[in-house]
Amino acid sequence: MQRREFIAGLGTAAVGAAVYQFIPVYAQDISAVTHRTVQANGINLHLAEMGEGPLVVMCHGFPESWYSWRHQLAALSAAGFHAVAPDMRGYGQSDRPEGIDQYTLLHLVGDMVGLLDALGAEQAVIAGHDWGANVAWYAALLRPDRFRAAIALSVPFRPRSPVLPTSVMPRRDDAIFYQLYFQTPGVAETEFEGDVRQTFIKTLFSASGDAPRDMPYGPWHIMDGGGSVGMVPREGALASIPLPAALPPWLKEADVDFYISEFKRTGFRGGLNWYRNIDRNWELLRRSQARR
């Protein structure tokens, strides 16, 4: 049996093991990444890819890019897989439809099905981080014929709530849940696009172990002792997050520069529109509950 066929037979566990086994050796080897744009689900999707073999599709979250998977592309390629990381709808070099209603989970899963069609693949393992994890969960749920396994990072599968999601998100006089802050078009865009470098450094820093434990707010920060989780001041999501004096050792200038250049060109609206469909997804996915 060929090594590639053996790994394919092992399924998701082999994919995960391959990522961790090969990262130390191949973490910086992304020179072999190739790029192309394909037609998928009626839009142009830009993708980065490496390797040959069983297909693994990796879906990024907010505010990210194919670049988030650069190390895994090399690792999976070395392990005998065809690793593909698209710029998801609304991001990077992929299309960014104007209408907010063009960013539902049905559109996003449809994009991944269209990606498989464009690549001539009957099936794939799908992995996702953050919002991409939701795409992976629902791709496997709605199209198990095309996605034989799912890998999710940071976001577990959450059953459909009995009430409209935004109706139970916390609100206070001084602060609001960050997903509610994202709902009004133009508000978060204005804040995030004012200083893109500061936006990325603050966002990444606030979500890291280096963030001050007494930081009162931050969309990705959880205080010790059960403080404000995901709450942001009403005047802005980044207002209370300190800017570190220097980049932490795990964050490289080259990585920051890549994201700055991408989001200065595209803005943040495409990614924010995913959040603006939370209630619409709740309505559209009503029937999916019977398939869990």
C-alpha cells in the first residue's frame, strides 16, 4: 500500500497527527505554496495549495486569510495530502459580494462544495478555525457525502438555540457583547480601518496569554474570576485594549505586514458580514436540527 493511501485510510486522526508531527521541520517552508483562483458557487475563490493526495480544505476565521494556515499547508503536503486554504468569501483575493445576505452559512458551505467541484474532488476532510470551524461543522452536517470528516479549532458545535441568538447576547449601559457591536454596518469598519496595524496588534495581543489579566474589556479576552467575557465598551471594541510597547516574541513583523497589506486593500466589511447573518443563519438552519 502506498504511504498516501495508508494515510487517507486513517482519516482525521492522521491529518491532525500530520500537522503536529511535521510543523517543527516544515514550519517555515512555504516557498512551494502555489496560488490560483477558481469559480465556486458563483464567485471567484482564491486559494493557496501544496501537495498531492487526499484533499484537506482549511477554512480560516475572522479577521484572517489563507495565510493563517501557511505552516499546516507545508506540514500536510509533507505528510502526503493535497492541502488547500482558500481566502474565504469576503476576504483577501476572493470575491466580496456587496449584499449582507450573501454571507450566510449556506453560502459559505456552498462555497466549499463548489471548491471541491472546481478541484474535481468527490470528498475532502474539512478543517476550520474560529468562524471557519462553524463552516466545517455545517459542511459535514449538511453535506456528509462530500465532507467525510471535520476538524474544528476553538469553536465547538453548538446546537441551534431555542431563541433568536442576538436576543440573548448581553447588553449593559457601559458595554455590549462584541457580536452585537459588529451588527450595524459601518461602525466596526470605521474603527478597525482607522489604523489597521494597531487593529491587528491589539486584536492578537488581547487574545493571547500576554494580555494583562486585569484588562477590563476586549472582544477576545476572558478575565480571571469570571469577569467580562466578550464584552466591549460601547465606544469601540479596541478602545480599552493596551498597545504593547513591542511585538511579543510569537508575533513577527512579516506576519503583521501581510495582514496589514491585505486588509488595507479589502477592508473588514466582508468578514464582519458573517456576523451580521447570525440571526438569518438561525432561521435558515431550522431544518438542520433534525440531522444532528
